[in-house]
Amino acid sequence: MIISVLKGGLGNQLFQFAAGKSLSLYNEVDHELDTTHFERIESKTTQRNLDIYDFKISSKIVSDANLLKLKPNTIKKVLLRINNQLFKKYYLNWDHRFFDGRETYLDGYFQSEKYFLWCEHDIRRELILRDELLSEIVDIKDQINQTHNAVSLHIRRGDYVMNPKNRHLYDVCNSDYYGKAIKYIRDRIENPTFFIFSDEINIFKNILKSNERFIPISSMLTKNNKKLKPSQELFLMSLCKNHIIANSSFSWWGAYLNANNNKTVIAPNPWNRSKFYRQTDIVPLNWIKLETEK
């Protein structure tokens, strides 16, 4: 039995699911998900929803019996928290010891394709948007599919800039980065159309020039006149042929789930400014890293 703790936004949930599913397939054992984090009110963190079940994943929510069997006891949890806080060990980067476990309670972020690269086709088959959610966005899906050289561009702001600590660590994707990324695409791809995924498009309006085709997606509504769900936006992002991503696990998955083998994906370098947990394994080798201003 492999149990994955789910926490954070949809992008984080997908990494945690994929790593756990990979380990369960490797060991030929069951995989279940600990979702108790979403049952608590975290007043000090950004509120998140359990969006991963918008996809057709086979992993079930963990039973009480299995949770009791594998979840660390109170003493071990305290030691893990101290380890995280003092040594900044959040299981972000690749750890070659990962596949040693068979009966394992996975609590971390596991933000590297190396955790599931060997079974990526199995992972992709599970991350299919549910039919009822897909039916709500058919018109937007068709618009992207019918657009020549569609490029997704994700601008992540929100808690990256509202929280002073986050702003210091994660606010690396500035106008210089997006300007260079757009130029990189424009110089190599004929007549690209940029589909913008962000609620704060105007923050970089100086780079959204009138001679480019920029189409905002995040402000669109479903057929039922509802705001797009994160899972729907991520699915629409994956339909684009090429990608400019933020230092965000959300747009990472939007680009990763694109099935185009010849896609161009541009990512910021560095991913964050932390001295303790630089994410050296998160960007796949065949993606383009663009240096950002310090």
C-alpha cells in the first residue's frame, strides 16, 4: 500500500498523485490518497480545493484502517516537521531512494518528472478531465484546437506577490521574462497566437502589444456562465501547441500534459530565489530555461 498526502493547489496535488501512483505501480501495490489536509481550515495559508478528482483518476481516498496503519505517529510527525523547518527538506527534488519503499506514507511535493517518467503514459491516461466538466468548455476547446500555433502564457501572481515572504522567494517572472519568452516564440514560430491564463493580465499590459494576438482565457465563462475551474483551465492550457509557463506547478502540468512531442516550453530560471531549496530537478531537460532578472 502506498498513501500519498494531498495538499496545496491542483499542480501540487498532481505531483503528489503522480509520484505515489508511480511508486504503487513499481511495487504492484494499491495506491490511496490522504485528503485530510483539505478538511482542516488553514488560516495562515491560501485556501485550496481538492480539484484532482475533476480528473478520472483511479486512486481512492484512503480508508481509516490503512491510514492508521501507515500514517506516522505523533512523535514521528513532530520529527518530520522539525526536519522540514530546520533543514528545508520538503521532498521537492529527485531522491534516488524513492523507489526503495513498498509500504509507504508519502508526505512531500515530489516536483520532478523523474518520480514518474518511467510510467508517464499510465499517469497521462489517468489525468483525463471528467466528461461533465469537458462538456462545459467545448467551445473554448474548439477555439484553441482550431488556432494555428496556439501558445499558452501563464501569469502567476496572487499569493506570490500578496505574501511578503512568497514575494521574496517566488516573484521571479517579471515583464523582462515574459518579454524575452514572447520574443523567443515569435522568432521561431510563425504567427503564434497567445492564450493568456491569468486573472491579472493588465499587470504586464506593456508587453501585450497590439501587433500580437493575445486571447484571455481565464476571464471566459463556461456554457453554464460559470467561472472556469482550475482543472478546466489546466486542460485548455494543455491543448496549446507550445507554452510559456510561470514558476508554478499549475502551468508546469499544463505544459507537461500537452501530447505534442515537438512542443516548445519556456520556463524561468531560477525557479525560485531560495538558498535552501533550489528546485534543480523541476524543469525537464528538453524545456527551454530563460534567465530572469535578479
